[in-house]
Amino acid sequence: MCQVFISADPHSYDSRTRSVRLHGVVTSIRLENLFWQVLDEIARRDGMGVVQLIEKLYDELVAARGEVGNFASFLRVSALRYEALLAQGRIPADTAVAIGSLDPREVLHALPQGWVGVQRQAAFGDGGQRA
């Protein structure tokens, strides 16, 4: 079992810091290279650069929750969710399909417990599930 994980390219789990400007404030975000690669793929799907994606995610997170908390962890979870949703076929593997063009209700339909936040439950009025 471990060979599946330990055979990863060490470069993928090296971390890298990027400086970004969020509403005029410069901040640094440190993530492992593999997370940066996934965020880059997400950004390219919607015609953005990684920094533009990060700014968009930050703005939408603030609008939805009023606070950010641990933003680097949020970015890691976003990258993992993207990969899981790809694997489940909820997001098309064709990277020419923009994430922004997808219907969030279809992508998020009947996700497992713990994958859905309070905001989604309230917005969809379905306890996180759609019938």
C-alpha cells in the first residue's frame, strides 16, 4: 500500500511561497507544489492565472462566510475537492470546460456527509442533499 504514496516525486511535496495582493494587502501563501499545480489547472480552465483565482476564491469566501480563517488550508481543501469531483465525474475531465460554466447544484448533488457546509445547506434548503 505505501508504495502507492511513497513513490511520489519529492518535488510534488516540496513547498513554495507565493506573494499575492488581496485588496491592497500583500500576503504570502505557502503550499506544496502539487497544490499549486492543481490550482493552476483550475485557474486555466476559467481563463485566469493562479493569483486571479486566489483573489476570486478569497472574495467569494469572504462574501459567503464573512471571514476567511486559515486560507492556505482552504486552498488545499479546494484543490482536493476539485480532484475528488473530477474522479467522481462531477466535473468534466476535459479542461476546456470552464468550472464557471458548470451548474453548482449538479456538481454538488448528493455529496457525502461532511462535504457540504452550512451555507450550502441553507442556500439549497436540502440539508446538503438534493432529492
